[in-house]
Amino acid sequence: MAEITTRDGAWTFDGEIVRIVPGDDRTVHRLRRALGELVVPLEAIAGVAFEPARKGGRLRLRLRVGADPFAQAVGGSLTADADPYRLAVGKDRVGAAEYFVDDVRNHRLLWEVPDAPADRYLLPGPPVPITVAAGDGTASFDGERVRLEWNWMASTAKTRAGVRTFTLNELEGVEWAPQSGLGYGHLRFRVRGERAEPSVEEDPCCLAWGIQREGGTSALLAAAVLARLPHPAAASGAQAPAEITAPAVQEDADPDVLMRQLRELGELHRDGILTEEEFTTAKKALLARFHTG
């Protein structure tokens, strides 16, 4: 098992799932603490990398498009501190981070996990019921209905519209964006038959905020709704990627031996003993011997 624990949190990988647990230090972003523990199946992972920096670096997990409703909701717009798929790593844990990367990469190669978009959500999304407050109102979701209520900061248009309630069947989608520069962040619900107002301040289907950079924990509600709406692949009619199955192997093949040999190759490449071409050739040869012809 590969594992790494820092003040920022703990990541473990057992060959099948990456378990992400946020740290309990007060410096850990509130959105990550609210999201809680994540269990990411190997088939949801598109890549993993360690990004070095002067004081250590960051471990970063990249998911397949459409695999996670939370990642789908935020669209890569979170800051590094708020992103649950990045882990700050100190100088003393760089070696553990590099080992973690090698282990996940090797297992992706072994099980031939594709980089293509997923045809269904492979993570469940945040649990419900959930209620969030941000900017000019409060949104709640019980798994079937979204409810919007306004506070004293809401525009006249929103106040006149009053409390809004939408069932999942009435929704075409949901948008979330963080506050940036002089613009507003927002949580907008696309309702069938209703035209969205250009201004998020005036749209009665939309919470808007201009002070809280991340909109509190509103991204969690966006993800919870997305997880229960039709998957983007189904909505677009895109062809589903091939199902991931364990490759056929020779009867005398030992996955543990293969993992060890792949790690050894990675170490030789990292230490400069093997060139990129030599490393790629040797890795292909190992995998070819493991898979049946």
C-alpha cells in the first residue's frame, strides 16, 4: 500500500482505490473539510503527478472527465488550497509522494485505465440533505427538490420572485463559479422553459456572491444536484467508452512481482540510469510479458 500523510491531509492507495482524508489543521480549507473523505476508484483516475516546489511541492490527482460530480461542478476553477485533489507536501515527504505517483501510474498501466471521459459518475457526490448560505440567499437540496430563499442582500427582482422551489425533473443543469476580480461568484440552476437572466444578481434561479471568494460550501450543493441529474454523456448522446476489465494474464504471472519490477524501472529512470527511450521500451516489454498474447 502506498500512503502519504501531511498536515494537509492523508492519501492512501491499495491498488484499487485512492482514499483522500482532509487534514484537521485549521489551515485546511473549509470546503475540503466540508467535503470530507473521498474514495476514488482507480478507473476514475486519468493521471497523477508530483509538482515540485521550493519547499516541497504538491501531489495532484487528475480525474477522468465526467467521473466525479464535484469535479464536474467546479470545472477546475478552485484554488490549490480548496482543491481536494491536490495535497501540499513538505520537503521531508517528497520521496513518499514520488513513490505514491509511481504506484498509481503502474496500476493504471496494469489495468489499462483509459483517459477518455467516463460514461457515468464513478463517485457518488456529496450526501443530502444539504443547505448552504452564500451572498444573497440560501439554497437547500433534499435529493429531490432545490429550494432558494433570499436575504436582505438580494435584488428587488429576486425578492419579488419569492421563494423558489424546483424538482429535479424541472432542472436542465446547474452552474457554479467562484468569485473572481470584480465579478460575482454564482450558483445557478437552469430551469426548463425559463430564460436565465444575464445578470446573476437579478436571476431568481441563482445565488450570487461578491465577497466570499469560494462561495462558502455552495459547490457541494451544485455537485449533489449534478450527481442526480442525467450524466453529461447521456445528455449528449456520446458513445460510452469500453468497460474496464482486468486484463487476461498468464497463469504464472504475479501482479506483485510486476509492480516491484515497474517500481524498480521507475527508480532507474528517475536516477538517470535509464533514458526515456530505454525506460519506455523496458516498461512495454514487462507489460507484454504480463499480458497474454
